[in-house]
Amino acid sequence: MNQLPPFPRNGRVFHRHTGARFVALSFAGLLFAAPALAQTTPAAAPKRTSGMSVQDQLDMDITPLPTGYGAVFVPSPAGRLPGASVLVQYDGETVARGYIGERIPVPPGQYRVLVGSGPEALRASSEVTVVKGMTVTAAQNFGVLRVSLVDDRKAPIEDKFVVASADGARVYGPVSTSVDKAAKPEALILPPGRYILALGTNPNATVNSIAMQVGGGELIEYRVVVEDGKIVRTEFGRPEAEYEPSPWRVQWVVGGDVSFAQRMNQFSTYNGDVFMAGGFTSFEGAYDSGRHLAQLNVGIDEMVLSLTSPVEQAFPLRKVVDEVSAELLYNYRVVGILGPYAHAMGYTTLFNTTYRDEQPYRATTRDAQGKVVKQGEYFAGDELETFAGGFPLFVQEGAGFGTRVDFLGITLGIRAGAAMRQSFYGGGRYVQGRSGANLDLITLPDAFDYGAEASGLVGFTLFKVLSVKSRLDLFVDSDQFSGFLGATYRPIYRWDNIASLRLSRFASVVYTAVLRRDAAAVVPNQFAHTFRLRLQAAIF
């Protein structure tokens, strides 16, 4: 073996020269070693990789060889591989470092070449003999694996995966994927062999895992289709080859749930402590071209089965939640995320609302000014209808300016403008309270109001498991502005809060809390909070 000059403990070997010696060697290399740049030993036959042969890669590299040196060259089967380095070792000590697709100058001798990233035990290795003035091509005894995690539309998703050798001795990752279509998936440099790819961070997972074979000099690109945290299938290729984002977004979800709730001072539902079971459906359709956003949201939420109440009789079957909501929104983004909007939204019910008691009672109905408008005597078990089906009905239209931003799983939005609001009660009345045998109710006239509106939205999602969202909608009619002159100030508002903990693809635990006032004439705030075990499925 040739006698080797001293090596530094890190850095590429030609970086150790300083001062005049480095300048002299570099100048000599440029003058006399140029022919050696194109010379290679036959250690490995050139093969086509990623559209560029080994010889083409050598021709592209212009690293000079100092006089008396040779070079090690590791060809790339997959173009540039950021993060993947080459370690050249002599007698177990790293004497030079470089990158795949670049010459690494070293003195003549026998070396061990390690390719990859991370600890040496995870890297592919080979032995080479370097000859003076020649470039030796190391054997491509490694493969390159790129994995994209996508949904069923081949759109990139954010998640993690690990790759482990079949015997479990080597584990690569976890690797995090991105929704950025322009970002290349991280390349894993793997010695030839059999491997297991597992979704998540557990390399020993027995579910959501796939087996694969990696050969030397191979570039393997997989699309792993994931739906609701589960591997559906695998495909060859990268997502950007086929995925074209659509401006259209449609989602329809149906489901059912069981829950416990407490409700007070509600217009059209049961008041008290209840155990509930019900069903719901929600639909969202949107067109988002970047500049224009048009969106339609429709929701129906129904629940029945009550238990106890301080003012009402317990019933084995009674509606508890009866709400239909819809909103149509158009937003034109003038500057970035800011622009004018116009929308219309409404709330109503499906079924009639009734009151029953196990004791006789006298029902007294008053208007908003306290004047008695109706009285009646009812026997035990008699049913008193307070609202017909479809009432109360609230409709609000508005226009103004707004903005919304989404980043790192966080959503922030705010908008404000002028609005009109229509309230229809259909001659209905809501239960204000009970005192002895007297039941007090209030009836409100239909109203058409105009004024100002504002909305605020805050939400975040954590690890696709916990989701929290809070939305406040406020309407102040023109008469309420007199509140600054000493009149009673009671704006109409609705503050919805929801926290969802995902248990599986079809189940989640949901907590909702709603604080609202549906009419300015209503003195107490209306409050409802619910804890639900929800089962659901997406139609599309």
C-alpha cells in the first residue's frame, strides 16, 4: 500500500491546505490534472440513472485533483440528494467528506466509502482502491427511496413515516411529509435489502405498513395513499405528476351521537338536564380560485330523549336540539387575504315545539312590554304548542370587508359591515319560567331590522387529533345605537365554541358551548353546552 500523508480529522482533504501550499497545489492541479478529471477506473460500469449516466455526471463535475492525488466518485441514481453525504475512511478513521455526484480528492490507497446520512451504521458501504491521477467510481451498492403521502385525490398531506430493515436492525426516520407540491420528498439512502415502511413513528407497527425491496443503484418513488390515518394503497410516482388542484371543494357528512346536555332559557327547545341521542348532517360546497371565494354551508342537527327538568315533565321522547342553519358567502380578495364580502345566513327549526307537565298549570303569555295577551288553563299531561315547525326563523344579510388567514393549523378571521336581519316567530312564544302552578311565556312580533354586523373566528388543529374552533357573530340594529344615550343596550349575538377529540375515522368526542341572544327584547342570555360521543361518515 502507498504511504499516506497525514489526514485531517474532518473536512474534505483538499481543504486542509493553507497559505502558499494550497495555492500551489490548486494551481498545479488545474494545469496538470485536467486530463485526469475525465479518467475513471473500471471499478463500476456506468449505468443510466435518473436520465444521466455515470459518465455524464463525471463530465458535469469540475472538482480539481491536486498533484499526486486520485479521487473517489459516488454517482447519484436520483439527481441531487440534499443531506446525503459521502464519508471516506482509512483504517476506520474518516479522512475525507463529500457529496454524492462530486469527486472527493484523496491520496492513492485503499478506502472504505460510506454513503447516506445519520450514524455510520445506517449507511451503505463499499471498498475502493484509489490510483494516482484517476477517479474511481464507487459501486452503487445503495438505493434511493422517496415516499410521498397523498390523499385519494393524490394531493400531498402532512404526516410521518418510518422505514426499517426487515430484521429491525436499522431504522430510518421518522420522516415528515409536506403539503407543498413543489417540495421534493426527502430521499432515504438505503443499502440493498428488504424493508418495512410504517405510517407514523413506530417501526414495529403491524398495521398501516408495507413491505418493499430496495436494490443497488435504484431510485424508487412511492405514492402512499392515506385516508383517515390509514394506508389505502400504494402507487408508483410522485403526486405532482398527476395531481392538479381543483378550485372546487365539496364535503357531505352524516352521523349520529349520544350526549348529555344542560340548556337554559331556550326559545324552541327543551330546558333542563337531558340525555340525548340524535342525528346530524352537514354539507359544504365551495369554489375558491384564489381571487374569488364562493361558499355554501348547510347543517341540520336533531336530538331527542330527555330526562329531568326543574320546570317541565320528564318524557321518554322529546326534541332537545332542532336546528337548521345555512350560510351563503362570497368574498373577493383585493389585496392578498383582504377584500369585500357579501353573505346571507339563516337559522330555523324542523319540528314544532311543545310543553307538557305532569301537574295542572295556568299559562300566561305576555308581550315584550309585559302586557298579558293570552291565558289558558291546562290539565296534567296536556300539550301546549309554543312554536310551530319552522319557527322561529332568523335571516341575516350583510356586506362589508373581511380577512382570513390559515397557517400552521391555525385559523384567524374577522369581518365587519352593514347588515339587515329578519326575525319571524309565527305567533310563537317561549317559556320564560314557572312559579307554582303559573307558567310564564313571552311572545315576540316579527321584526325587520337593519344595522351593523361583525364576526370573528379563531381555531386550531393539533396533530389532526384535537380541533378547537370559536366563532362570534354580532348584530346591532339601528335602534340599539341609542344605548349610548342611556337606553337599554342588548345586542343580538351568537357565540359558538366547539372542541373535537378524534378517536378514529368514524368516532370523535365533541364538546360544544353556545352563548347567544336571539332577540334584543330577551333579557337573559341563552346558554347551552353539550358533551357528545359522535359517530360520523363522509359521503364525499
